[in-house]
Amino acid sequence: MKNVIRKRQLPHAFDVKSQQSAMVNKANYDIMIKTM
């Protein structure tokens, strides 16, 4: 329940975090493709 409340209070922070992780995942994916 605490997580739900926190997400509701800080939706922007969670969005930024997920965006950053998505960018990192894409960068890692691109590097993997280039090194293959």
C-alpha cells in the first residue's frame, strides 16, 4: 500500500526514472548490436 501512495504523490519522479532506465536499456541494446 505504501508504494501505491508514494506513486500517487510522486508520479513525475517515477516517470523520469522509467524514462532514464528506458534510455539506458536502449543504449545498452544499441551497443550490443554494434559489437555483434
